[in-house]
Amino acid sequence: MSDYLDHLLGYLSEIPKTALAFSGGTDSNFLLWACREAGTDVVPIFVRGDFQTEEEFLHAISAASYLGKDLKIIEVDTLSFEDVISNTPDRCYLCKRRVFTLIKDMSAAEGYECVIDATNASDDPSTRPGMRALTELGIVSPLRECGLTKPIVRELSKRAGLDNWNTPSNSCLATRIPVGTRITAENLHMVEITESRLRSFGLKDFRVRSLGNKARLEVVSAERKILEDHKSSIERIVLDEYDSVEYGTRQPGL
């Protein structure tokens, strides 16, 4: 395991100055820590738009501060991007291209010509169309370049004492809206408020999919008992926002 860390730190030491697309999740948090350990001059940048929750934003500020960095913030009106909110199969690619263009522009203005992100070696381009935008824009992915998979990142994060080493992977709110369904402030808010309230039951690795007036609540197998133990209370919360609810098993990475 130490070989992976040594390889990554050596790789980062060759990047003396860089901006980091930062979400505060396990991967970007670890990469920010690794940059610090490698002596890289790094500035973390968070793009705050309609597809990120307030909880994610506050956590990103806290995570960057813990590692001694002030988070640079780009405010963006994601819902003004007609090509994105029309929610075609290319939505993720189109959104990533817009977001990382904004990051590149800010980083260049701050004097940071290189931009890195926390894509890891477990991320599959066939299920993550947004990765194409990273290649086109010349974004560097050190974790992927150095062969660090998600389990390796988690283990190294744990050894580094990072408190979110085992946080479940997350995805933006737009992934809760089926392709072909227009993304609106209303359907994003319905998802955000419902997921936020459901976390009070101890659910961590789950999704609320918005299917018009119906919700699909997906939980991982390990949290199925929580759902069964609190099903009536959970249903009441979901039905505060939706007319009906169905259940399913969450697929990792989605």
C-alpha cells in the first residue's frame, strides 16, 4: 500500500502548482491531503450550483479548512444551461465541460495553469460520460494516473487519519432525475429535502429517484434493515413530497 502512496507523492511533487476541483468527498479530500504532503502549491475550487446540496457545500468548506486551505468558490446558475437541464444522455458530459471550463478560467486567473481532479482508477469511462470532458480540457487525474482504486484511496485515507475515509460515494442531484425528464428547481429540491430528512434514520448509502410524482427509494443491501425497521416513518417523509413511493436496491456508483 505504501508503494501506491510513494508513487502518488512522487507524481504530485512534479506538479509544483495546481488547482484542484474539490468536492470534499473521499477522493478529492485525500488528493488535497496528498498535495499538501508532496509540497504542491494547491488551491481547492468548489463549483456551487443547483446540483449540489447545501450540506455538501458546507462540508467542502470544512474539509478544506481542516487541511489548512481556503476554499475558492465559483457560484453558477446551473439551471440556466439549457443543454444541461434538457437532460439528454449527454447531460453529464455537457455539465462537466461547462463546470471544468469555469474552473480552468478561475485557476488561470489565480496563476494556476494546471488543473487536477480526483477521478480514481476504479472510475469507468463507460458509465461516466463526464470523463470525456476532462480529457478534452486537459484535466489531470493523478489518482487514476497512479493506479489508485477506490479501495486503495479509502485505505490510505484511513491511515492518514482523514475522517471521511469510509463515506459512501455520492453523485450530483441531477443523477436522481431520469434522462429525458427536464431538470427543474422543483424536482431537485424534492430530492434534496427528502434525502436530507431520511438521513436522520441512519441511512447513508441510498438514493431518492424522482419519477415525476413518484419516488423510487434505493438503499444498499447493508441498510435494508434500517428501511424495514422504519418503513412507515420513512414512507411518511417521502410522501410529504411525492404522491407514491416504490423501492429498489441501489447500484454502486450511480
